[in-house]
Amino acid sequence: MRLTAFSDPNRSGILFQRSGASVTIRGDTTLDVELVSLDARDPIYDWPTLSGMVYRETAAGRQPVAHTHVSYGRKGLPLYDVYCETDAQGRFQFGRLPLGPGGLGAGNCNHQAQTVPLVISADAVVDVDVTFLFGTCPGVPY
């Protein structure tokens, strides 16, 4: 079973689930789901990890995209396993991901993201170019 948790920003501020939470149920089972703020110092980043940067290409070169949505989800399942927002340098990091095929989504244009298919089998670093997504967004991307 996969668990994805969301916080109420009106009660606890904006929190993110940056570590996956999955369990095989065989009787009574307890599973902790860690929600952390963007600036959390020591979130759980057990193996395998996925990290990288979200950027867009400009005339000045590669520019990081700060404070944009990033998520990773297993192929064939709705929603996602983990999610966060990029930091001021456009970076993100996830941990304790499920092994196998999935997709990394970055950027937000009317709830659409630039998606990169991945197969998680070890720690990975993947940078995501959202130039096309942001260039074709009919609204204001973030």
C-alpha cells in the first residue's frame, strides 16, 4: 500500500512529503508518514534517492526555477508518491522511493507538469527542463 499525506496549510503551514511511504500489510501495521517544511534540515532520505534541479533555458543560459511543484509517482497509479517545491536554487530531493518505473513531474501550468519517465533502481540525479511547458502555458506558470 502506498500512502501520500497532505497538510492543511491553514493549520500547519505548507508541508511536503519528500520521502515515500509504502508498506505490505500482513496483519496490524503502523507506518509513519513524514511531512516537512521546505527548509527542513534533516528529512529522511533513505535509499533510493532522486534529486536534481528544475530549470528553463533563457538567452542568459540555464536558469533555475525556484518554488515550483515537483512530484514523483509510480507508473500506473494515480497521483504521486512524493512531492515538494523547489528551493531558491531550483533544487529538489526525494528519498525512500519505490523501485520500478514511474514519472517525475516538474513545473505547474494550470496543474499540468513537464513529465520525465524514469525507472528507479538506484540513487538518481535528474534535471528537468521546463522551458517548453512555461513557453506554452496559457496562464502564469509557477
